[in-house]
Amino acid sequence: MTFSTRRLIKEGISFAVEGSGLLRRLHRGHVLMLLYHRVLPDEELGRLSFSRSTMVSCSSFEHNLEYLRRAYEPLSMADYLQRLNDGSWDERRSYLVLTFDDGWSDNYHHAWPLLKKYDMPATIFVSTELVGEAQSFWWEEIGEIFQALAPDSTKRAQARKVVESFLGAFGKPGEEAIDDLIERIKSLAYPRIRELIASLSPLVNRSSSPSALTWAQIEEMSGHGLVRFGPHGARHALLPRLSAEASSQEILGSMKALASHAEVRWDPVFSYPGGAYDARTVEQVRQAGCTAALTVDPGVNSFRPPDTFRLRRINVDAQSASSPALFKFRLVRATAEGLL
């Protein structure tokens, strides 16, 4: 089945669902939490061939907001938690909470103006030690390096040998999927990741520019009142892969960093980096003083969730955001997955 055929099928299903009112019924009395990462100009998104599951275009994001503003009652994360406590919700309505993970600078440059335009509250979960760094996020650097190397080039073969010295064999020569490679690199400790990037960088002609928010940008958005912030670990490490001590440091470090900036409005709600969590991680986040935590497990949330430290979110990517029909199909499918 071709990509265009699959798209037509999804759009047909979406129109049927919209006409039947199924989406509205599925979400009535529930809270839809959406997860975005990056919002990029259309032309910039078009040139990137990696990590598209964490990107949407500016035009797509605006179309998403137009629909969401009409169909849902938007809440800030703080509003949702307050309603959990006092029971002040209407089971006939559908609610929405917008979230962003990582803390990309494009959240300030491109997402925030649109959030203000549509008066949509949102929470940005930041990996605090990456705030204001001079280089890109490490996974963006890896993606840019391999995208710049032709699959059958001598330098691509050299890059492969470098990576194998850190990770062992992977994929077929010249056919390595960049996203799969990034997933494998997540198993390395952060200092080793920086060593790997330093070893690969001489193979390409590129300069690393800042891609994370700065504290000044975070404070400016906080001052406006529409956007709040939350902890997402110190360096975006996958917490279950760390020792208990290192995992605790990641959690507490990100919370302390936010608390140390008096101008930053933040909530004690944790977003698990990479969506990775286990029983130990959940307990550490609870013990750190958080009141809730967010996963990337698909589905919607009720106002009586079984566990506020495993709240569900639906990730929005470049494809699902690209048309109103595909966006609604994504919401229906992810909601259904959460019921299974």
C-alpha cells in the first residue's frame, strides 16, 4: 500500500468520524493532553529528514490551534490539577492541555506567537542543564551530521566506524536509519555522547548553533502568563537506564534549577525524558515533591485518573499535523490505543 493510499484511507476514516461525532463523544468529560516538541518554519521542516516525529510546521501548528480552540476548553496544567482537587469540571465538556517537551528555542520564536494569537495556555518542560547551551541538542547534531553524509561516501563509512567503536555494529552499511541510530545512542552516558559527536564532527563542514531556550526567553514567556514551565530532567537522560542516585540527581537538579529563577512560573509536574519510566522512577518523582508526571503513553485523561504520575499524552508529529483530517485521525487512533 502506497503512502498516498494510506493517507486517503486515514482521511476517509477521519471524515466519517467527524460526521458521526465520535471524537466529541470519546473526549467528552475527559482531558486531551497533546505533546509537541518543535515548531518550525515550513521551509526549514522540509529540509530535515530525521526526528520528524518531534516536529510540526508553523502552518500546521496554526491549523491545529484553530481546530482545538473551537472544539475544546483549554486549561493550563495548573488549572487541570486544581480541578482534580476540587472537582470543578463539567462532564459534558471536552478539555485540552497543551505541552511541549525539551525546551527548543523555536518554542519561543514560532510557537509562542501562535499561542498568544489563539490565547492557548501551554506548559514547556525543559531539560534545565541544556538551557542556554552554545551547541545544539545532541540528537539534532547527530541527525545533521548523518544527513550531510552521502550514503555511499567514504566519509559515511568513516562515520560508521566511529559509531561502531562506541556502540558496536548497526544496520546495513549506507542504509543506517538516522532515527534508529539516535535511539541507540540514547543508551550512552552524556559525556560519551559528547565524545562521539566530537569524533564525528571533523567529517562534515558544519557549525553547531544554540537550539535550546535561554533563561531570558523562559523568563519573558513566564512574565506574559500564558506559558508555564516544568522539569524534564537535567540533561534529558533516560532515567530507568541510570543508577538510582544519578536518576534522582536528574530529577531534583531540574526542579532546583527552575526554582532558582525567581521570575520563572513553573509547576511541580514532571515530564519523563524520552517517555521512559519505571516503578523506581515514578517513586523518585513522587518523593521529589512533584504532584503529577507525564508519559508519552497514548490516550486521554479523566478527572479521576488512576495514577497522576502516569498521565497520558498524544504526540503530534509532522505527518499527523499536516492536514485537519490526519490530525483528527491521530486523535481518534491514539485515544483508542489508550483504551486497549
